[in-house]
Amino acid sequence: MAVPATSDTASSAAARPRYQRPPRTGPLRNALVPAMVLIVGAGGFLRVWALSEVGFNSDEAVYAGQAAALAGDPTLTGLFPVFRAHPLLFQTMLSIGFSAGVSDTGARLLSVAFGLSTVVAVYLLGEQLYGRKTGLVAAFLLAVMPYHVVVTRQVLLDGAETFFAVIALYCIARFNTERTPRWLYSAAGVMGLTLLTKESAAILVLALLVFFVLRRDVRIRLRDLLVALVILAAVVVAYPLSLGLSGRTATGQNYLVWQLFRRANHGISFYGETVSPAVGLTMIVLAAGGLWLLRRQSTWREWLLVCWIVVPLVFFHLWPVKGYQYLLPIAPVLAVLAARAVVHVAVPWLSDHRPAAARWLRAAVVLAVGASLAVPAWLAVNPAPSTTFLAGSGGVPAGREAGRWIEANLPRGSRLMTVGPSMANLVRFYGRRTAFGLSVSPNPLSRNPSYEPIDNPDRELRNGDLQYVVWDAFSAARAPFFGDRLMRYVHKYNGVAVHTETVEVTGADGRTTPKAVIIIYEVRP
């Protein structure tokens, strides 16, 4: 017979105090709504400030292009195929707004809405696990966390994926607490939506399975497990079914092969060097310190949260392909664990003799940690101009402006060659012209199956099938070989610069000077 999930085994229940949620009345209850309004307001300000200052990056252009194709945009439908690499739940939702017109600002606002909804969901998760104070602190930390702020300002799948994932985790917490199957079924349905947003969420399903295997005191009846799996499959089947009905089953298969065999894009230390500072080193230390200091009070709650963090962390560290935003689903859980440490770690002597001072000390810690997150978040949404770019960390400076110049000035039917597929996507979305990346490999095993290679650049330039060449500093910095090769083609075919986009960069002497980041050449064979 299963042991209730609200306690450990009977022999250890008395020795391990359980967290008790505060009553649903009193001063904290009355302050809940104003506090959440302030928290969501602060998070919203960071997410919408200068939201359209910089245009899309490559991934944003792809997802927005898919949404535009779903909405029936006559030009973008031919430039962005609906079925590419990922499921289409987010793009389908975005397409509803695009039915009134394609807008990069409107697209980003949908991501912002998912980000702020996640802040509310994290409050619910923290409140369910550790009480209302923990929920409020966790919501505040996530609202100002640079990592979550930056990603949920972009048209990426990860913000929506994280929202659904947190809701699924909340349902699991309710199931473990109440032992009612409806919460397990709800978790399965929401996890299905998570997978329909981004297929890599399967690693979160594995994290839950690891938790249930490790915690033998939290059992699931076989019948309930089978029903949950049926619900999960019934939701997820929508994507392969749509691929099958459209005759595009090879798309998913080709993408899987490419992901399995593509070369690594970052070293194994990538997440430690880039994501840890964005999450907040202070918050990571708090979360880890709380786990250690409160280890004697450990229950299934900590095991659930730790499994949710460790399994994706290990997987993506070992997986050769590393994206800046891939670890976003673990950020809310880190916020909950950090909040737990602030609220529940006892302050020696002070808690017993000066409880008011202890409360003020905890409030000061929350504000200090929040400030350590909010300041870099503010700097992240107001970045200094740069000619380098990290995929997933923001838009591409001058990419929108170059694309709009192309749309306004180049003849319809023009075909362009870029250094890589990233700039080609921006040319397609903003410039509404066909573009191909020089760096796209003709070997199907070595390229994203969504990208079309240039089989023979010399022949196509010589025959006039490619009339314009676009050089950009961001792609050239990542792939200098192809940047140099593209410029050799420019010189060989008498390229003439017809447009240049610049950004103001600060030199070592502190002076700002314009630097060319995108140059469009007309080539004449």
C-alpha cells in the first residue's frame, strides 16, 4: 500500500519536521495580491523595456516566419515552410495574432506573456511546496532573473515550454500531496503541451521518471500510470499526425539524424561560463546552501526539484549541441530552492530572541539577491553595441534595418547569398527575398535539413542566379573561413557595396565610432 506523499516513512515522520503552509487568512493573505502585482509589474517592465529596439535573431525569424506561413501571409509562406524542426504549438498561437498583420513587437509580446505567466506559476509551485512566503520570494527572484528576462523577451519556444513545464511540475506536487489521480492526469496533459512546444522537453519527462524511481515512498498505481501515459500520448500525437497528414514525416526524421551527428557548437564548460552568471551566482549558492542546511528536513519535495534540475543539466552538458536558452526550465526550480533557503533556514539566536529583527534580515537578503539579479537584467535589456553575438541572448543589431532596406530597394525575385543561414533567415523575414547561406553544407548529415545549400556558388554567381551578396560581422566572427570565402566571391565577381549598416561601438579609448556590421554587395559576373 502506498505511503501518503505528504510525509516520509512512518519511522522518520516524527524526526523530520514538515513544512506547513500558513493559513489562508491574515496579513500575508491580504498583502498577496498587491505583492504579486508589484512583482509581475517589475518583471513586465524588464521584459517590455525597449522590446523592439533591436530586430529578430535567426531563430526568432524562423518561428515568426512559420507563424506567418500558418496565418497565410502570401510572401512569407513561400520563404518559411510550416514544418521545420520543432512542433508548432507556440507558432500556431502566434499565427492567431498574425492574422491581423505580421509584427515583430507583437510576436515578442506573446513571449513576454508566457514569461510573466511563469512568474505567477512559480508562486503557485513555491506556495504549494513550502508556503506562501516562499512562493512570493520565488516569484520575485524569477521576475528579475536576467536569464529568464532575456529569453522571454525573444520569440523563442523556451519561454512557453518553461511555462507549461512549471504547471506540470505544480500538478505533480499536488498529486504527491493529495494522492488524487486527477492531478497526475493533469500533469500528463500539460506535459503533452510542453512537448508540443519543444520536443526537448522529453528530458523533463525523464526527470520525473527518475524521481518516482528514486522515491519509493511516492508510488503510482499501475492503472493511474497507464491512464497518464495514454493522456500524454493523446496530446503529443497531434504533431506526428500533422506531419503524416501533410506528407512531411521525413522532416522530423532528418532533423533527428542531424541532431545526433552534428558537431559540437560549444565546449562542455559553456553553461557554467554563460548561463550561471545569467541565472545569478548568489541565487545558485542560496539554492545549494539551503539544500545542505535543511538536509535533515528533506522530503520528496527536494528530491522532485533536484531531479528536475540535475537530469536536464547532465544531459545538456553531455549533449554536443548547446543552446543558451536550453536550460531555462530549471531556472524556476532554482528560484524556488533559493526562496526556500531564505524563508526556512533558521537564523541562530536571532530567530528565538529577536523575531522582528530576523524578519527584517530575511527581507534584506531578498532585496539584496533581487538587486544582484535586477541590475544585470537591466544591463542585459540595454546592451552596449557590439559586433559579436551569442545565439539566444538577444536580437541581431542592424539585421532588421538591413532586411527592410532589401525589401524596399532590391527587385522582386532577387536571390542573395549570405555567410551563413542566420543572416539568410533575417533576409527572408525582413527583406522578403530568397537567401542562402554559404556555410550550409551540401552533405545532408552535416546540415540542418531545413536549410538549402548552394551546391556550386561559382556557377550560380557566374550565371546570374545569385545577384547580391550579404556580408555580416556576426557570422564572419563565428565562421571566419566562410566570411573570407564570401569576400573572395565578392572580389571575383566585381561586387559593389550598395548598402552598409553600422553600429556605434566603444573603443579602448572610450570613444564611440561607427563600425560596419552588414554590407550588401551587388555582384556582376
